[in-house]
Amino acid sequence: MLRFKSRAGCVWDFVFRRGKAEAQKRTNSQTTGLNVGKQFQSLDSPLESFVICAQGVCSFFKTPRERHVDKVVKGSGSRSFFLRAPHSTCTGILKKLGSLNPHKKGEKMSTGRIRSVGKDKCRLHMVTWNVATAEPPEDVTALLQLDVQPPADLYVIGLQEVNATPVRFISDLLVEDSWSHAFMDTLAPRGFVKVTSVRMQGLLLLVFAKQAHLPFIRNIQTTYTRTGIFGYWGNKGGVSVRFSFYGHMVCFLNCHLAAHMNYALQRVDEIEYILENQEFDMSDTPYVRDHKVVFCFGDLNFRISDHGLHFLRSSINGGRLHLLWGKDQLIMMKKKEPFLQEFEEGPLNFKPTYKFDRNSDTYDTSTPKTWLHFNGKKRKPAWTDRILWRIKPKTPPSGDFDDDEMASTSTDEEIDEYPLLVTQDKYTSDMSYGVSDHKPVIGTFSLELRKRLDTSLVHISPLGVWSADQDALLTYTVQEDFESSTWDWIGLYKVGFKSASDYQTFVWVREVDLPETNEVIQISVDKDEVPLLGGQYVLGYYSTNLQSIIGLSANFQILESKRAVMEGLVPENSNGIDK
């Protein structure tokens, strides 16, 4: 193990891995963060082969332009180590270790082969909710509208003010937070898998997808930007997830902006700052607005100006919401700010979602106790929680044009070989949830797209009969070149699994030479690693570089073993599905 000390005073530990054979011995090699007190198994889990900063939350006290990155750094011989550190710290360490080429022997770059297929419709269900540090309700099924037809293909859930006290926040760094568990436990039995998540203090963004879509969600990256309290601690700002969905670049940005009535201009500045400063490690989409579709949502905190409390409440109670739209700060700001005019939003045909008495649908009746509470005034209702979206404008062809020619060219309809049409089907709130002083806002969308990709990068399948009575076999074939690595692995998942880390067992792919395209590779799985009880399972190929499952087998049956029968083992309930 190597240890470095950063300029911020953090201690970084590096755990070496010596090879596949040693990894499969499950030797429980561990290292411990100095102040976090959490032991990480560096060999037993392919997704937990790194060590976070020993100070736990140090990286959350850096400047807005710094962000977490995950690097896999190759060493000499067969030894290598994983590193997780703030970007500036990583850069300094990498300079000390020498110039490193991420695409040396043992990795292959993608050729980017693309093919055109027919149009398809996918349904996107989005939720934004300021949960005001509350714990999740017992049932979130109504929020997800799981029984609506046609069913959703993607779920994107953005939360603000998730409980982020220092002790709680450190705990959530080490294990999934309670809100993530609530959504995973609800969605997994319905066939949805958590694709990724990103957390910055109270901001949390979760992305789920139907299992069948997983091989076509690629190049996943996350980042965050702080704007609150001089850019420190991360109490305000934005977290984002970007990925390629069937070849279309999409980005989801969850924001929590400055509060209070008089800070409308600051809120606009914060949105613009986030859009301009969030960066991704992608040459074709380095910034948020480079993506084909961007969804910007969250507690944007825009208020209703001028109108008094009595007029607001009478208009709401009388169903005359249109009387309030003209004084909504976001609608007003969109008329002045060109970059906001690129974003669309559905009509506000639902009641303002802030501020409510908890566990009720009654607007704020609290009695102010200090001068901090708006000088003794109750807080006015407002549409603070919003969902916007933006389609990337068409780029006019290069050349010399006068103003008239440029305007004509930029507004002409162009033939797009791979179109993506976004239609909002629903924009509403759910008043039945009362754990917070905000009500959740729901947006559902239809994405009509022509897929640029229709073949998974890896084909994988089980061979023969699988049971714990004998070693099992599987085969995989690389169907198209991609940025593969000897750190890739194949997981065995129970149908209804929650995330890429929710595997029963795993095997590493080839140790030295990576396979050629269309070469069939056979791998053995030790019988001691095969589940004793029967059930429906699926194999998934996980790409370390692409940070996603890029190949899935068809569901298959593992037979109950003789040992299970002899010992009378009882099937368990796994992810809401009985084995």
C-alpha cells in the first residue's frame, strides 16, 4: 500500500491488486480511512476497489471548478491500483508517478461504429422534490406512478435538502442513503436498475432504467458545482448526470438555487454559472449545453412577485392560477435572458408547491418566532420546484452570411438522420406527500428517437445447465470494439437486481490479452460461487472504463442444488422477488 498526503492535508491510500487468481482467493485485504473508520474490501468487490479520502468529506471544501474523478492508474508489471481523489489532487499525484497513457497495452479504444435503425418511443418519468431533511415516506409508488400505461423506460429523481449533517453525510458516503434505498426497493421488483447516482451534500440525483436498456446507456459521467456559502460545503448548486442513450447525448441537471424573494437575479446568475462551468471528460460534449437534450430541474426557488398573500391564496383556492403566471419570477426572467429562452417548460396548471405545513395540504400557518422569518410575515406560496428542458439548437453551416441569410439558414428545417423529439405528457405535483414543506413535482415525457445503436457491445450467455453441484460455464463475445480493459468483469445477477453492484458473484475477464472482435471466450465459474437455491438469473458484462453494464444475457434458470434439497434450504425473498 502506498500513502500520499495532499496539499489539503488529506491522506490517500492506494491498494494494489496483483492479479485475477489472487483476487479470486477472496483474501479480504483491507484498508481503513483514518477518520472515517470504514474498511474497504479491496479485492472482493470490483466496484469497491478504491479508497476515499481518509478525511471523509475533504473534497467538499474545494472550489466550484474542482470535482471528483475516478482514475484507474496502471503500474508496472501486473500490479495496478485504483485512485479516488479530487481532480487537482489526482493531477499532482499523477505528475509524481509519471506521464500515464490511459490507452496502453491491455485496453482498446472504441471505433465509434454507428448504424441507423427505426424510430422508437421511450417514456421518461421525472421527479423533483425538496425533502427538507425528512426521511422517505413508507410508500413512494404513487410518486413513481408505476401502474400508468404505457410504463416508463427511465426514471430520473432529483432531491434537494437530503439530510446532510456531518455524521449522516459521512455515513451516506459509505453506504446507500435511505432515499436511494426507498426508490431502489420500489423499482427493482419492477425490472428497473439504478444506472448511477451523484450526491453533493443535500443534493441527490438518481437515474434508473429498464433492464433491457442498460447495454445502450454508455459513457456515464457525473459532476457537481457549488454556489452556496462562497462555494463551500455545497449547500446550494447543481449535480448532473450525462450519458449516451442509444447514441443520443442527454444530460440531467438537478439544482438548488438561492432562496428568498429578492434574489431572482442571483438565481439566474447561478444557473448560468452552472451551465458554463460544469465540465465532462467527453470531447464531443464537454459542457452541459453541448448535449442533444438537457433537463434542468430542482428547487430553483423562484417566487411570485408583487402579489400580496391574500390575493395569492384566493387565486389558488379559486383555481385562477393563470392570474399568478405573469408575476412568476422564472417566467419573467425568461423574457429577459436569452439563455433561459432556450429552455421549455409546461404550463403551471398545478398549485404552487411551496410552502406547506408538514403532513398537510395547507399553506404556511406558522407563527414567526424571530426577525429572520421575513420580518414577521408568513412565506408566500410559490412554484419553487420546476422541470425545464432544452433541445440543442441546430448549428448553422459555416461561411460568410449577412444577418438575413444567417437568420434564414438557422431557422430552416434540416433533415436529421437521427432525430430526437421530446414531448411533455404530464406536468403536475402530488399533494398527498406531506413529509416536507414542499410538494414533489412530476414530469413525464415521450422521447421519440431514431436509435444510433441497436447492438450491445458484448454478447454474453450461460452454457449448459447451471447449479451449485458443478462448475458453471459462460461465453462472451465482443461484437464491436470499445475501450475494454482487463479490469472488466462479468457479474451474476438475480432477476430484479438493484444496481451493478448488486451481484451474487463475479468473474474477471481475461487477465492479459483482451479478445478480438467476434472471438468467443469461455469462462468457468466455481461451483462454490453458484447460488445453492434455484431461480431466475442474468449475466452482465461491466465495463470499468465506460462505468456501465454493456452486455446482458437473456434470463436463465439456475437449478436447485442437491445440497439445498438435502439441507432443506428455504427460498429467500430477493429484491422483492421470491427465488
